[in-house]
Amino acid sequence: MGYRRFEAEVRAWLGDACRRGHPLAEAWVQEHLSRVQFARDFHLRLMEEFRSIPGAYVLDLGCGTAGAGVALALAGARVTGLDASARMLRLAGIRAAEDGAAIALVLGDARRLPFADATFDVCICDQVIEHMEGYSSLLAEAHRVLTPRGLLLLSAPHRLALHEGHTNLAFAAWLPHRLAGRYAAWRGRRARTEPWDVWLELPWTIRRRLQHAGFEEIRSPWRQPKRSPTEGSAAQRALARIGPLVRLVRWGFRWWGFLFGTVTFLLTKPDTQAGSGAVGGHT
């Protein structure tokens, strides 16, 4: 999909960064342009393993320019995108219009959601919690508005990553919050007067907070499926018979994102009345 107006508006939003040749300006633009396709290739496929997306009620929490929300809307979901920035919601509306996607956009605070209990079957929270100094209330609200057995997909960068995505700097994630902001300013990746709103945590700290909020883990860096040797191409099936190689490749894929990018969790809200069962939603 070509985003003529959306791309122009993103560049206008980035403003001085694009005009002055900021080293990350073009990467930021392309990252926004690619979000729908990324969500189709990754988020959508992951969720489809556990529930049908067409007709599902989906909340894109902290939607930004709504790349994930648009991808799910195009897959047949009934999507609501919520963000605290009116500018982001305007960009999200432009993107949705250019893609022909129907998505409701709501201005609001992720820590105090303006929705009733058990409203949504799926909640996606992609690259949001690192911009909040304390996000327990966000997780509690996501849990509240999900239906029993509803899904939460949460992705976030973390403190152990060798590469810090907001600045494209190696080892910046390892620094304390204040020093990371100063380092980014010294390397020209942010203005010295610009607030540094990236708070990173250890992966298992994020995991513990999700568990404390009441979610049950389905997928994470610690919990990955063991695919059947019959899946994939003939070459993949042949390689799958070599046990040590399979374990090495699985380990590499599992920890590549863990060390170089983000951690992704797929979780469910337990159905306390029905006990165990299939992932549910609206009837």
C-alpha cells in the first residue's frame, strides 16, 4: 500500500528532524510506513494460532499511528485504537483511510480506559510500556476490559538488549535512565532539551508484572512451541531430523530478539468461572 498523504504527514510531524538530516529521521519514517505489514507478518499470525480474528473486538492500546490496529481491521476485526496524543490519532486516521480500514479512534489515558469491563476479545500493546514510568495501572486496565480468555499481545524493548532501538545505539539500553538520555543527546540522537521518555526494564521484570496483573502466559522468550518435524519444506523436514541442529536453531531464534530487539508476550485473561477452556470472546 502506498501512503502518499500519510508519509507526508509523518514527515511534517518529524519536522526539523527530517529537514536537518537527523541520522535516524529516515529510519523513523520507514518504521511508521512498515508497521501494518509487520503486524500482518508477526502479530496477526501469532494471535491467529489461538483465536479467530474476523469479528473479534480488538483494542489497540497506545495505538500511535495504528499500524497494528489497521492490520487487524483489514483482517476483519472490529478495532478501537486509543492514544493520549491527538496528533497520533490524526495520523492513525489518515493511515486507516488510505488503507480502507474501519477503525474507531479514541483520545484517552491507557491507565484509565473509558470502556466497560469485558469489552474486548483482544488487546494489543506494542512498544508502549517503555514510555511510561510505571505501567501497572495500564496492565490492570487491559485485564479489566478483556473478556475471559481474551488475549493480550504485549511487545516492548528491554534493558538487556545489545541494541537500543529508539537511538540506534549499541549498549545504550544498559545505562541507567538519566545516563541513557545524556548519552543519546551526546551522540546527537535527541535534543538536549528534549525529555527522555524511555524507561527500560529487565525482561523477567516485565514478565513478573504481567503475572502480577493476573495474566497467564501463552508465548514468551521462555515459552515457545516445539514445531512438528512434518511442518515446513522438504529441506526443513530433513534438517528437523538432526536433533542437535534443531535445538541450536530454535535457541538462536528464541534469543535473537531477546538480545537485539524486543520481548513479545502473548497472554490470556483466565476465566475464573469456567476454569480451563478454549480462548473465548463475544458470542
